[in-house]
Amino acid sequence: MLELSTPVQYVKGVGPRIGEVLAAKGIHTVGDLLHYLPFRYEDRLNPRGISELRAGEMATVVGEVRNSGLFRTRSMPIFQLTVGQGRARLRCLWFNATYLQDKFKPGQMIALYGKVEEDQRSRELQIVQPQFEILGDPTDSGDNGAEKKAAESLEIGRIVPIYEAIGRLTPRWFRRVIRTALDNLTPELPEPIPAAVRAHLGLISPRAALWNVHWPEPGESFEALQSSRTPAHIRMIFDELFFVELGLELKRREQKAQTGIAFRLDEKARAAIKKILPFHPTAAQKRVLKEIAADMEKPYPMRRLLQGDVGSGKTIVGFEAAIIAIENGCQVALMAPTEILAQQHYFSARRILESAGYRIVLLTGSLEADRKREVRRHIAQGNAQLVIGTHALLEEKVEFARLGLVIVDEQHRFGVLQRLKLMKKAGEEEDSRAALGPAGSATEPHTISIAAEPDVLVMTATPIPRTLALTLYGDLDLSVLDELPPGRTPIVTRCGADDESPKVWEFVRKQVAAGHQAYVVYPVISEKKIAEKVIAEKTNAENEESELKAAIKMYRELSGKIFPDLKVGLLHGRLDAELKDQVMRMFQRGELQILVATTVIEVGVDVPNATVMVIEHAERFGLAQLHQLRGRIGRGAARSYCILMTGGKVTEEGQRRLDAMVKTNDGFKIAELDLELRGPGEFFGTRQAGMPSFRVANIIRDAQLLEAAKHEAAAVIAGPNEEISTEEISRALVHMRARWRHTYGLVEVG
């Protein structure tokens, strides 16, 4: 008998060679194989007769290959296949499909699935680009009668699971092998979910779920199968979500058991916060600061996520939290994902905090060696109170004297382990030491133990829908800035085609004439090396041919032909840090009127006088990225304009993104649609974000089950009680730890 932990190569029909192919796709065990679920189902119990088909419907047709062949048109080769049922015939077409030329033989039984269309010339029905599967070959005599009949029983006369192929491993191969694995699976599967939880959700057994998700019972709702809402799907989805949430809940409990720093928020700290505020805070900022301050006063480490739309004022809230820590004699580390963003935070911190006597340093990878050593010395001696930097803060040579607060900006750009590595630097101090005030003078004694974990504030300007935040940041408490500072005018967004560019450039000229500045953003940049003197002068840098307008080429055109009388600058990722800094300072001081840039300006650039952003080839950008770019304008009182330019044909999905940008400035609505279009893995980069790589669950589709899983996980961790026994909790935690290591690819907990 097979166990779920049995290596997959021992399933009949697999073996070592195919086992290696499956392992490359994350299928190592029988359990992994049985969690490789169908991505859709075909109703071959009642396949459609060709004579019954109607244009516009999706249909499954099982028929016999009559003839096939390749014919060429001026634009492309087209493969045509004719399938028959008695006298009825159906034509199928595939474009650019020369690979199908020798695929079919007359007499083969074939299953087809696709959208039925009516040919405009002949008025005959056809299916274009159908998915297909060869069910039987009349020349194949390899099977004996019993084996052939058994194989056919998996292909026709039932609802059939359709699996995504892996190389030469076809859906048909997966059906046979998965059926074999199920037939030989041990009847005693472990049940790690407590009985009370199963009763609350009405969950079926693990064995029944595995069987029914692959081989649905007769009478199962076809609609429920396609939408993953059968009892089998719900059991398997909840199973995944529950053990993720169980681990996150355990992490939260463990964090609250750790020794933290109970910061004091006294009158001195309150006065210091009021002193640095550049404007009257919004109600949302007051609420969020209150939540953060309450966490910082507790004796266990704060773990809080601060999210808010672009321009909502997260940075000033982060600085307020930093003052609380500094006034309690601790150091603060602020880590940003890029040098430009780190520099922006550094300039902002100096502008807002330096006049109050706080000592601020910047540590990035591009600093000269001597300067780096000097900055590290100030950090180690405790002279630097606010340390702002990039990944350079994680280097082993960087030692803090008394790190009390870690602020991580744009967390999804860092791995989870990087955040943990920075937190651990708090332990690199003496067992305890009296705190020093912000100017180096002694304050009231406030001893901090070496074992004290620093507080952590994670900030992101990428709005994260609650369902995703529950999973991605399930070990963090959530604060949301849902209000923009007063004086911000909503950004007007318009969409236009390439041929409207003369009007767009004329509009940009009028805005500049009115004393404002503009960004022009491009999605790509030439591979050619750029001469360094491109800040405010014409460049002779050679440009490669590209399907898109490269930033350098268009910089030349804008500065030399369209705006020869204006000061145009260029900013992109390949410029060295010093030149980037020089360009940004010139733009911020108003010495440049137009800045041609790539997405290097996506976050952290704050120029209130910039009121126009033109985004070329906007259809090529992701929705969240478009919203982040748009957030660079509208930061002053003047009305701002974002113009989305498109080149060539725009896909249906691309048009949805552009329409969403035109309709709303609400980052949370945009994030919801972006998740819907791209899915969570693409939205964040799953592994980079530290988010579990789900095999069955989809946290957008399964939002309600995610909420239920979080609730039930909290109840289990809070037990034992009348419903849940100690033994059940222990069994669930053992299973959870194994899942976190093997299935979710996350760090071990508990």
C-alpha cells in the first residue's frame, strides 16, 4: 500500500526517470501527486452531439477523426481537422500549428473542448483553437482487451478531470497514474483537523476528498466542479488555509511571549512628536499613531503592518514612531528596498528631524569604503539615532548599540528572512545599559535587556486587500491610513493613443509655462551605455532598435525636437547613485522642468510641484505599478494630470487595467482588480514575499474560507476546551509544522 509520504517514483507507471520530471515541478511524494488537481473538468458523461451544437457556447465533443491537413495563407499556416459523429461533421482550426501536422490519424477517437463559432462564409459551425485529447488509436494494439476497456472507462462516459500537462506527461497519463495511486492508497489516512472544526465547516474525510476531487461522483454539480466548490474541493482548500493560519496564529502567540521593550510615551516624547510635525495630522494618522504607540508601550515586541495609499502620510507616522524609540534611548533602523527610496527617506528625515537635534545617518551599498566604515562606527557607538539604509544594513559588519525599532518600507520587496535578520541585530549589545537621550545627555534610567526583541513596523504603499493581508502578513497587526492629507486634489487620469501625442506634448508645455513640472515615464531602456552628461544637455548616445520607445531615444527627441527650449533630464536604473542623486536634486529644486524616467521613480520620489505624468506604452505596465507611478504627482495643492498613452493593439486585460486607472484613484479598489487579474503569486512574487505557495487554495476566490480558517485556528491555539482536546491540538500542530516545511516552503514555527 502507498502512504502519502511514499516517494512518487514508487507509483506504478512513474519510476525514477519520470520521478525526476515530476520533482522539478514540486511533486516528490504520493501526497504531492494527489494534490496536483485538475484545472478543469469535461462532461463526457453527456458529450454534445455535433448536430446539437449552437454558436457561442462552450462545448465538449467526442468524435472520430475523419481527415486533417495543413494549408497556408499569406499571413500564417492553419491546421484543419474534421471530426465526425455518423454523418455529422465538425471542423476545427488551429493557427500557426505546424506541430500538429502528423498528430492525428483517421479513426482515432478524440475529445475536443472549446467555443463553438459560426464561419462567416460557409455558415458552418467550427471550433477555433480547441483543447483536445486523443482517446484511442485504432492502430494501437499494445493494450489487451481488459486494460483497454479500463483505460477507456477513465476517458468517456463520465465527468473527466483535465490536468495541466508537464512536458510529455499528458492529462491522460495523469488520469491513469493518479487513479492507480488512489487505488493503492492506504485506507488509514491521518485526520489532523480537530473534530469540532470539521463539524463547524461540514468537512468530509481526507480520503473522500482526494477521491472525489479527481473522480467526481455521478450527479456531482458540474458548475460546482468548475468553480472548485464541491465538498471535496472545500475540504482540500480549507485544509491548506487552516494550517497556514494555525502557524501564523502560533507565531503571534510566541511573539507575545517574547521579551520586548516597554517604551514610555511620556509628555517629553509627546512634545517631541508635536514639534516635528510639518502639518496638522489627519484623523487617520492620529488613529494609526495611537495604535502604534499602544503597541510600543507593551512589554512584548510590536509587529505591525502600516498600509496606506500613495500620499497618505505613512512616512511621517514612521518618523513619529521613531521619535518614541529615540526618546527612550534606543536606535531606529529604517530599511528601504532601493537606494533612491533610502536617499529620499534620508533627505526627508533630515528636513523634518535634524532641526530637533536627532542624529541621522545613511548607509547604502554605493557609499565609499571610508565613509561606510565611519557610518558603521557611529552606529556601533550609538551616536547615530536613526539609521536609514538598504540591504547594506544587513551586512555582518553593521552592529547596533541599542536597536529598539525596525521600520521596513515596501516590505513585499524584501524576503521574510531579511526582516528577521535585521531584527536579530538587536541582540548585539551588552546585557543592559542605561539609555541615553537624543542629544547624548542622560535621561531617567531605562534599562533594556539584551534579550529584548526590537519592535517592528512594516510599511507599504501597495494597498493590500484584507484577504491577502491576512495571509501575507498574518503574523502582523494591521493599521490602515485611509485618508489623504488636506489640500490634496484628486488626480485626473486620461487615456489616449499614440497618434494623440502632439496634443499631449502641447498640454505638458502649458503646464510647464504655468510654473509646474512633468514626468515622462517609459517601460524600457536601451541596453547601450549612456554618457554621463545627460542631466540637462543633449546626448549623442547611440540607441538600439526596439519594439518600444526606449527612454534614451525619447529623451533625445523630447529635449532636442519637442522641448528644445526647456530643461529636460533623464533618470534610469543604470545611472550610478551619485548621478541619480544629482538628477533628482535638480528636479526637486526646479532646475529641470521635465524628467524622462523609467520605473525607478515608482516609489519614494516626492516633488509637490510636479503636476503632470505621461506614461508611454501604459498597457505594458501592471495595474499596481501604474497606480504607484501616478502617486508621484498630486502631492501639492494644484490639480494634477496622469496621461496614459498606448501604442498598438491593447489586449482585453490591458484595457481593463487602463479603464480602472481612469475610473478611480482608490488604491484598494485597484489592488482588488490587480489581484483578480494577476493572482497573488504574480501580485507579489510569492517566494520573495514569503507567502505560501498554495497548491489548491486561491485566496481571492476563497476569501470566506480564509476568514473561517483564521477564526478556527485562533480557537484551536486558545484551547484545550470542551470542544477541542489536548491530543487533537498536539496532532494538529505536528501536522502544521510538517506542512510549513514541506508544502508551504516557509520557515518553521513553534
